Amino acid sequence: MPYPLARPPAPNGPGRCPRCLQEVIWTTTTANRVAQAVDPDRDPRGNIAVRQDHTGRWISRQLTRERPTPEAGEHLHMPHIATCPAPAPRRAPAPRITRGRRGVRPTRRWQP
């Protein structure tokens, strides 16, 4: 095929977690338009404000110091990654690079 296939749209709306198969709401973050799963039940301890726009898409934002409370039409939810019983495995840390000597510094050759 000469052209790459178009990327499918990010999941949005009610769905299931691919790891634990619990029901979640797939939202799009306002900061960088990435898909994020949140628990479907409202939670006053949550730190994600979720709303549905006029087209029916679910949009979420992180509570910040500048905007610490939910605004009009937003409800608090808990991110699903915080409550998932089968979270993704953590990546191994990158190997550390020591600052030891790695070679010999070249010397200048003076030509007469």
C-alpha cells in the first residue's frame, strides 16, 4: 500500500479497560489531547475534572493550583490508572552512565 493508513481516532466515551476489563470513560485531555481512562463513578477525592462538550465528546483536565475546583458542567472523577487492579508494568530504569574515564585524551602534536 503506497500510503500509510490513517490513525484511528482516540477512544472516547464509555468503554472498558484493556487490562482489567472494568468499565471506564475514555476522555481526551485538554492539555495534550491524549486519551485517558477515568472511573465512571463520580468521586469527591478525584483530581480529574470531566465534562461532555456540545458534540458529545468527553473532555478531562487535571486540577491545578490555578483552577483547583470543577467548573460549570464538570464533575470530579478518579483516573482509572490509580484504581486499576491490573496496572501496566513499570518500565525498567535506564542504565546509569558513570562519569569515569572513557578513554585517553589526545595530545597535540607540535610541528616545527
